[in-house]
Amino acid sequence: MSADVEVPVEASRTPKQLARLRRRRSRARYWSEFRRHRSGIIGLLILGFFVAIALVAPLIYPENPADPSAIINAEGESMAPPTAGYPLGTTQTGQSVLTLLVWGARVSLFVGLLATIISMTLGSLIGIGSGHYGNWFGAALERLTDWFLVIPFLPLAIVLATVAREIDWLGDSLITIVVVIGITSWPGTARLVRAQTMSVKARPYLERARVLGGGNWHQMTRHILPNVAPLILANTTLTVAIAILSETTLSFLGLGPQNRVSWGSMLDDAFGTGAISLGAWWYLIPPGLCVVLVVLAFTLIGRALEGVLSPQMRER
Amino acid sequence: MTLLGESVGGGLPPQQVGAQGAQREVSAPGGLGRYAVRRILTGFGTLLFVIVFNFVLFRLLPGDPIGMMTRGKDVDQQQLAELRRQFNAPLPEQFWSYIRNPFSSNLVSLQSGESVWSVIGDSFWPTMLLLGVSTIASASIGIWLGIHSAWGRGGKFDQITTGSTLTLYSMPEFWLGMLLLIFMSTGVGPFPGFFPSGGISSPGDDLGMVAGWLDLAWHLFLPALTLTLVYLAEYSLVMRSSLIDEMEQDYLKTARAKGLRDKLVRRRHAVPNALLPTITLVFLNVGFVVSGAITVETVFSWPGLGYLTYTAIQGPDNQLLQALFLLFAFAVIVANVIADLIVATVDPRVRA
């Protein structure tokens, strides 16, 4: 509607500028739509808070609490309840729970985001590929997706993490866990993207592109991907939530990154050193609560995005 | 004509829908059978993939499996030679013997030295008990919550239910378990510690029949409560959204126009049609349920398959881990086939 009014102004611009303008406008429209979802905004605020904490952690507490020297030099009492000096009490090694919590935000968010990038890349590539190619190649990718969709996620992640750890596949245990979560969580995305690709493929403008001689690559990157992208975006936020939960679970099982503090490894330590029977609630509650808040934030953002991007869901 | 039939059929009480389904089967003989055969064959394909995957993955492991298997045990030279021969056989031959019998009793748990399948057999029933109880509880409570929040969509009940189920859904289940333990078993502050800190039964003498069951229930309560709380979120959310879908259908307007009371419209017309996705979810969720069992059983030292997995990771006991992975994957594949067959039986449209 507004485009019609502004034709004279836009006529003087190059196609690239026009495209950019159009994109900026639709972004602004999406944003104003997103702002109407109160829960989405709450999610963004929570997330912003945790990202800020993760970024400034080394400024507040310069020493990484996972360093051996930090553990040896800890001055607090072992497993002491909250006091003025230690607002969230201490751990079994006498470190401040608050320090660990702040540093844990870094690992949890880092693993969650990086694993999601791997997962979304794999899921999008395989999903678009299996939807676009109608031949054996597409069918093979579809089979692969179905197989991985059925294999239960946590047992698969456990088995992969164990094997990767023992053959020292990727060296760094942080990267190992990122890759393990990334390659176990893609199939859901792939199936979603595949379905959307199939529906886009049937539309007339793709037939036009084919008739005009557009190759597979051109069709996939110029026509299918832009149409699948909003769906991928909404799915990304939900995948981050799952990835963070996975990191917490794997760390709790002792398969997480070594020599680093994450919320999951805190829970593992708390459990392993008998925080439950000692009644050390200050050690148990905070890390889990942070996980819940961050996961909830991503879930709320994801649901709001879905509402913005697919209007028929809006009334739910 | 068929279109009209579809939309009216959707609103009929279940018995009549069933009758109509039967009629359709007569017109297309063997429709369900053919579908079932095809679906079961795909299930086998998936199982084969898992077996191959499992084989390849664990062949990547370094080390001396024979040394680990026989350490500290009385093995004569002949047995040792036989084991050596098995492990040094060419890969295709190893693969063939693995494929022929993936559930072979040759696999030995490193920790106990027993066959992995007998170790797994011991842990099977505790897990079935825990998962069965919590699945039934979470599905029934979740469905009830979903129905009521969908029917009063946007109201207070809906807001509170959706909010709290989403929060429960975001929780690492083992963390919830630890919280319940610290507040209800250890007892912190005003909370009295009433429940046991773990295990499946009190140590000591064999209790009588009734006392034994009560003791079991007493131990089961906290882990089952944990899993129920975590799982009910998904049931409630799915039930809510599929009931909302049904609420927009025309046949509900018809039912109301007939003058049926709101409660009857809900119970007889909307809910039976919305129930299917939630019922199949029970089966589709098996993978998710298994994952929850691994961590929650660990927290409560519940002697089931999940706790066994934890000990296998800590070992590490790779043979046991491999067998457990195969078992979990097998369970999920079977559950998926069952879910699809249920849908196909109830709803002929998916058989195509």
C-alpha cells in the first residue's frame, strides 16, 4: 500500500537500493508486530540481561573460577550458606556460588548458540536439499532425516560424546560438546524446512524461474531460501533453548566441557559433593533457575516470532 | 457428497465414526493391512540403520577391549584365543556376526563381568514401573489441564496453566528432582523431610506383602512426581492446541445449535476428536521419556535402565552403553510404528 504512494521517490533508485529499502520496511513492520507480543518482549529482556552478564563476567570477577589456582586459593568456608561476603553461599571448595554462576552464563550461552548454528545450518541444507531434489538424492536425504528423527536424542548424544571423548576427536572438550549437540539436533529443523520447501517449490514463480533456465543452485539460494528463512529464524530460537538444556544435561552426566564452569557442571558438582543431603539449597537452586530463565526466554521469543511470521497462529 | 460426509462424520460420537470407518474399509479392502506392512517395513529399515550406525561408531574406539573384558577374570587360553579371533576378524565378517545377532550374549559388561543383556534385564522392570506410572499420571493430568485451558481460552485458568506448563517444560528434569529431594527428603527450613533419599526399597529385612508395596510406593513417589511434572507440560500444550483447532470447526456450531449444553458439546463432540494427537504423543514421546529417565533415575538412584546408563558413562563401560543405546533406539522405533498404526486405524485419511 505505502509502496504505491512512494513510487516517484523510489523510481530514481537502483534495484539494489529498492530491495534494501523494502527489506528495511518489512523489518520495521515485523518489529512493530513483535512488540505487541508482551511475552516476547519479556523474553528479550531476560535474554539481554544474561547476555550482558556473560559479556562482562571477566570484568566483575577477573579470575576464571575453573582455574586450578582459583580453586586452591578460594577463601570461603566449604558449603557455607549465604552471607554478606558470599551472597549465594559457597561451594564444596569454598568458592563463591555467585562467581561460578556468572561465569557459567558464558559457557551455557556459548554452547547453546554455537551448537544452534551448526544444527540450523545442517537442518536447512538437508531440508532444502531433500525438498528440492525430487530424485534419489532428495529421497536419500529424506531417509537420513527420518532415521535421525527417530533415534532418541539423549542416548545418541551420550554415545557420541563418549566416543568423541575417548578417541579425542576434536581435541577441545568445549568444541566436542558443541558439535555433538549440533549434529544430534538438526533433524527436526530439516523436516520443517523440507515441508516448507516442497510448498514453495509448487508455486508459479519457481516454475517461471525453472523455465527461464535457473539452475538448482539459483532456485535454492534465490527463491527457496528467502521463503524458508523466516521459518528457520523462528525455529532457531527454539533450538537454542533445546541446545542449552542439552548442554546442562550432558554436563550433569559428566560429559560436558572439562575445566570450564557451566550451569550444568555446577549442578553435577553440587550433586556429586552431596549438596542434597547437606541441604545446600543455595548451591542447587541458582544454576537451575538460570537455565530455566534462559530457556524460557528463548521459548517465549520463539513463540512470539511464530506469531509474527505466521499470522494464522496469532490468536493462540 | 463425500465432503459433506467427512465434515458430518467428524462431529459424530466415536462409535458412529468407527462404524463409518468400517464401511470405508469394505470399499477399500486391505487398506489398513497394506499400510501396516509398509510402516513396519520402514521401521525395520530404521532399525537396520541404527544397528549399522552403532557398529561403526563403536569400532572407532581405541584400546584393548579383550584386555578390559578379561581383566581380573579366570579365562583359559582357548577362550582367549576365541575372543582374539572374533576381534581380529576382518571387518565385514565382524559386521556380519554383529548384524546376525546384535542382541548377542557375547557382549559383556565391563563392570560386573556379566552379559550386558542380563544386567539390562535386572534393571528393566524398575524403569517400566517408573515410566509407566509417570506417563499415565502426566497424560491424564495434562489432558485435563489442556481441555480446560482451551475451553476457557485467554481466561485466568488458561493463563496460569500455560504459564506454569511452559515453565515446567523449560526445566532440566533432574534439577526439579534435586529440588524435590532437598525440600522433601533432606528437609530445608520449614519443609519436613519425609521421603527417602533414593533407591527402590528400604534396606533390611524383607517386609510383608502390604508393607513391601507401601515401601515401594513411598520410594516411587518423588521420582514419579518429578517425571510427571516435567512431562505433563507437553501433553497439556498439545491437547490445548488441538482442541482449539477443533473449536473452530463447524460441527461444534451444529452441536450447539441443536441446543446441547456446553459441557456435553465439549465432552461428546470436541474432546474425542482432539484426543488423537495427544494419545499418539504418548508413544511418540518414548524417546523424550527415556532421556528423562536417565537423569532422574540418576538423581534418585532408582535402579533402572537410566541409572545403568549413568554408571556405564562413568565407567566407561562401552559395551553396556552400546547395548543400552540399541535398546533405547529399538523402543523408540517400535513406539513410533505403534503411534502411526493407531492414527491409521482411527483416521483412514493418513493411510494413503
